[in-house]
Amino acid sequence: MRSELATAFRLLTFRANSEEVRTLNFRHFALGLVFTWLVGIGRWWEDPKANFLQHLGVGSVIYVFLLSFFLWLILWPLAPRHWSLTNVLAFVSLTSPPAILYAIPVRHGLELHAAQTVRLWMLAIVAGWRVALLVFYLQRIGFSGFRIVVSALFPLTLIVFTLTALNLEKVVFDFMGGIRKGDGTVNDAAYGVLMLITMFSMLLFLPLLVFYLITSVNSLFARFDRRAGHVIYGIAIVCGLVGLILNLYGLVTLGLFLCGTGVVLVVNTVIKMNAKSRAEIKENERC
């Protein structure tokens, strides 16, 4: 376990080498889950309104699994061949220690407004640290060039876009920052920062989405050749159908997003398939 602890410390301080990052395994994941569980307990220990499962740290453990699967699935088309869910699980779980800042009892000894301000600054520090760790991890695991930027920013902007489309961004922000509607204080400055983040995320989302889809299609064709085309067509059809259903239920923004995603996938796949066909015809003519 000493080796795993040393690797975790080097990862958190941005000193782990590529070999260490690429060989993260179940032992690192088990260690990370212990960190996550302890941090989850500390995150809610001073909150009298937290439920029993939150006090047990269960929510933080579930979060690790959900976020890991999301990152693994979203980044799989862009990832190197050794990309694995186990490695992503280990990495995400090992990024939990910075959240120990949440265990600092700011509610005691500080006015409510001051305590919430401190908690929001803690949230900014932890979030910034984790995003920096994600960029570091992607670089060490084998991503290169502009793919690192897209792979780091696209999942984040996708989350913000989805929450905004569902009108859940304030709910999640309140949850993460430890703010409750019944606290009786005004958080205009905090919500101003939230709106600024949302605005920039929405501006970045569309260009990142287009680049992500085009690069994903190119990567899948490079990896699986023509077989990738049939799979991508299937994904595009599913996106279009789900988008139409969401439009019918009034979720127009998400519906249009999925329909547009389907269209971009189809157009790019048709271009790639035609290019493959022309290349094959020229090759046959030479023969």
C-alpha cells in the first residue's frame, strides 16, 4: 500500500510520470475509495440538515462511479487504445483528497454570509485543482495537442449545458457550495459567478461539440475503418429519435442539441465513407 500512497501523493502534486498514471489499477481505486468515503463524511459532518446517507459519505462514493463512467464513455472515441474504465475509476477516486477542505468547520464561529463565502472559495479551489489534475492526467495517459483541451473542457461544458437546459444549475451549485434556500441570506455575488461560468460554458459548448464530433468520427474510422460507419449511423439515429421525443415533452434545448448531434455525425460519416470509397477505387485502378 505504500507504493499506492506514494503514487497518489505524486499524482495530487502533479509529479506522477506517464508509467505511473497508465498503470493505475484496482489497488489505487480501493485506496481512492477510502479517501472518497472519508472526505464524504467530512463534507457533511457539520451540516445538521444532511441526511443519513450523506453523513455516511455514500453520496461521494456514488459520485465517483457516475463521473468515472461519464468521462470514460465521453472520451473513449478520442482516447488512446489503452484507455480503460478501471484506470479512470482509480484516477477520479484519487482526486478526492482536496475536498477535505469542505470538512473545515466554517459554519461555527463565522457569520452565515461569511461562512458561505468561505465555502464558495473552497469550492473554487477544489474545482480548480481537480480540473488541473484532469488536464495533467489526460496528458500523461496519452492525449496530445488540442485533444487535451477538448477532452478536458468538453465534458465540463456538456454538464453545464445539460444542467442549464434542465434548469438545474442553481440546484447543483447550491448543493456543491453548501447553500440552502432556508439559510436566509442573499448570494447575488455567488450566483453572478455562476451565471458568468454558465455564459462562457454555453459560448464554448457549440465549437467544442463540433470539434469533438468530427475528431471522434475521424478517430473511430482510423481505429475500426468502415465498421465504424455503421455504428456511428446507429448512434446518430438514436440521438435523432431521443431528440424528437424530448422536443415533444417540451425539452426543446436538449432535443435540438441531440438532433443537431445526429446531423453532424451523419454528415461527417458520409464524408468519411465517400473518401474511403474513392481511395479504394483509386487503389483498384492502380492494381
